[in-house]
Amino acid sequence: MGQGAALGRGWSRRAWLGAAALGAAGCEPGPGTAVSPGELAGGWIGAAMVRGHSLQGAATGGPSAAGAEAPPRRCAVAVLGAGVAGLAAARALRRAGVDDLRVFELEDTAGGNARSHTMAGLACPLGAHYLPVPPPQAQAVSAFLHEAGLLRTVAGRTLPDERHLCHALQERLWTGQEWVEGLLPPTPAGSATGAAYRRFSQRLAEVAREARFAVPADAAPWSAPLQALDGESFAQWLVREGLQDAALLGYLDYACRDDYGAGLEAVSAWAGLHYFASRHGFGMAGDGDAREAVFTWPEGNAWLTRRLAAPLGERLHTGCLVRRVQPSRHGVALEVHDATGTAQRWLAREVVVALPLHVAARIVEAAPAALAAAAAAIDHAPWLVANLLLREPPIDRVGAPPAWDNVFQVAAGPDGRLPAPESPSRLALGYVDAGHQGLRAQAGPVVLTAYWAFGQASRAGTAAWRRRLRDEPWTSWAERVVGHLAQVHPDLPGRLLRVDLMRYGHAMAVPAPGVRGHPALRALRGAAQPGGPAVAGPAGSERLHLAHADLAGYSVFEEAFTLGDAAGRRAAARLGCCAPGAA
């Protein structure tokens, strides 16, 4: 269904009657009337799902028929994929003096998971929406942020431009009775929950002393303690540690879904602890949830990817499907289908493959065995990003004032346990106020961006949600999203004008047990570094340079950018160009 379609029969009659009743009861003050179901517009936007799925039927053996009679077009370097990793690789190549490059992107716009949208003239994110101020070891990211004017060095100190930091209030949590500042559920003094918080904080510090954690993760050496943590789920580790308080588990589950797209049962203990030990920390009871400063913009991380893509100009080819990659001693042949469906042949001296590993394994002929093994080890979490245009902000409830990030506490059931991993209260991550950074002075239209993450402990469970995202009508998903938000903002359905939804079938690699330390993945990461050992493969495979967050076993901006930067510098070095360091 197109993005201009009206929300008709799929909208629940009960939701609309409920909204009308709330208005009649005086819970919906202010001008205007609720929009009827038939007048509300929306639909799926942003993802070239059909174009991407056509790869599933692509054969990768024998000679290519693409433009067989025409000589191939040539370039020094081809970058496959214009997500964060691909754009970082292109930046590194340009910094090394490589101008003869081409970047091929499946979607119609660059940015990958960091793209944006506009509703009624208001910018909003379609995916990643913030970037923490990077730690010192994230050298490539820091260099780019200095270049973009977000960081500056004064008297040896690195300082962020506060105009781009998230304005207060950064985060708040709906407890079921009120909004509280921060994301860690508050506890009375002397409570069992408070004791659980202190126990987790203590064990986190002890584990961090035994083994280092860092972002990017390869900045810390892989050690036996980390390997052991990677071998079990976070849920199993918490059981072994006697940490079963529902409030603590609900918060930890949210943290895992926020960064990894899957919950406690799905991610490894390494991943669950890495979230806090590498960057976030853990706020103790009474201290709130101590979060680091983050950069954010109304359009989310598209602010960053647009600045990476802009210098490429005509070297960026969007709407292109790369169907075949054939390395040889003399170069790498590419079969590319452009936005019109026309097949093209390209020949590049070096190729940066900034694609998810399962895609790379499908299109690279005679790929190294390590690529196929690593691709098979990784599952990806599906995501739904819903942007809701409201004629004015919803009425706020008691407690902390409106924040940029607004999260609903996962409440325990009657048995004192968390709801099932597939329940909406665990799949839904709350909403971001896309206009919060604008410091609006008066009421008016606003866009709220709601996030749902569907990763499950089993691949079959995750695949079932992926199929539902693919097959169910957008109206059903709009119902779920609005119904969930209406639990906290019952007046929201009456103020709603439009719902635009973005679906990601394979949004991010899930760091399941065994993934981060997988031998094939570690081998590919090592080969991706400048000067790193090559992975055994057929003749010409040394011309291929992998660059994607999948290599890290989980997906965040810092990992994708660092891997892309390293791959770009390695390709430039093979061309004999002077590739500057990451710093």
C-alpha cells in the first residue's frame, strides 16, 4: 500500500471510540476535532524491499550476461553499500587522494540505518537517532566529528559543541503512575530492587576489572574472560548471579533491545555487559541513570550521513543492485543493475564490500570460506520505525516534564516475572520527540518517532516477526503502535494526522552467544585492518575489503565507521596512495 493511502478499515473501531469518549470526558482539551479513520493518511516508506529481495533468486555461477557486448566501465575503487561503513570507506579513500571511486547503493538515498524523513515540513529519523560523544579509542569517529565541527580540541582537551548535544530533559521513564527522570526505575531505600541494582553494579565493576571493554570493541584485547561471557546468554548469566529482580531485568532488557535489537534471552552475556562497561555505565539507586552526553538532531544520524555523502556527488549511484562480484588477478568485475533495471558491467582494481555479510556471501563468487561461515553465524533483528504526525503534542501526564527519549517501564506480571519476549511491552522501546531539539516555544504540529525491535532468542522466532513485517498491512502495524502509545497518552489518537512506517527486515546483527568470538568473524575482522593477515581465498580475493558492522557482531555507528575507515585505508594503500591514519 502506498504512502499516501488512507487508514481505513484496518483501524480498530474500539480505538477510535475510545478516543472519542476521552474527548467527551474532557481529556482532550484544545482546538480541533479528531480525524476520522478514513481521513488519516500513512503507509510504508523508505525501503526498497522488492529490489533487495530480488537477490534471493540471483544465480551466482557461470558468466554474467550483463552488458556482455559492451566494454566494462572502469574505476579504481568501487564501494558497495552507502551505509555508515561504506560512506566512511569513501571518506578514507578521498582523504588518501583516491578520486576515481564509485559508491553503489541499493536504496534511493544513502545512509543505511541512519536516514531521515519529513512530515509537514518537520524532520524526523527513520532509524538511528543519536551518537554518544566518542571515547578516545574511537579515533576514526573522533577525526570525522572534528572535521564536521562537532568536536574541537582546546589545550589538549576534546570538547563537544554543546549546540548539538541533546537538550534537557534527555530521558524519562513512565512507571505506570508517573514520569520519572532517567531510565532506571526508582526504588525505595532498603528495597530488594535497590539491593539488586547495587549487586549488578558491583559485578559489572568486577567483570570490567577482569577484562577490558571498549567501543569500538577491537580497541580492547579479546581474552579468555570475554570468551567465556560470549559463550552464554545474558539471561543465563543473570540467573547464575542471582539477579532476578523484575525492575532490574526490565531495564536490562530495554538496554539490550535499544543497542542490539534483541532482549536478554537472545544476546550474549558479553553483549549485555559490554553495553554498560564499554560506555554507558550503570546508575546506582538514588543517583538516577547516569547517561553520557549524546549528539542528536531532529533528523537523527542522517545529519551525519548526509555530510559523509555530500562530497561524493556523481560518484554516488543510488537505486543500484549489485548482483555479482567476481575477483580475479586483474581486477574485480561487477554486475550492477541501475535504478531503471539496466544491467551494467564495471571493472574495479579494488572493491570495498560494505554490505551485510549474508548479502556479501551471496554475491561474491568463490568467496572465502570464512565469509560464508561468518554469515551463517549471524542473525539480524527486524525493526519497525513509526513516525506519527500529530496536530499538537499529546497532553502530558504527571511527573517529569517532556523529554527527548520517552520509555515505558516493562512491568512484571502477577508471577513477578517479565512478560514473554514477544509481548508488545518488551518489543516497543517508547518514542523519541523529533522536535525536542528545536525547543519549540508554542504548541503546533509535532512528530513522535516510535521504535519496535523484534529480535528473539531463536532464529525461527525472529524470522516469524520478519515475515509479519513483510506480509501484514501497514494499518495493522499502525494500530499496534498507536494503541501502545495511547496507554500513556490516551488523547493521542484524537490528535493523529498521519503515520509513516519504515520496516527493516535485517536491521542489525544480533550479538547472540558465540557470535562476537566466532573464529570466522575474528579472522575477517583481522583481515579488514590495514596490514592485517589475509583470509585464504581464490586469486583476486585480496582485492576485496570487507567493511560492515556485521564484522563486529553488533551494530552501532562507531563500529561501522571504524571498520569502513580501515577498509578504505587498506584499499588506498594497495593502490599506492598515502592513506592518513584514523586520528
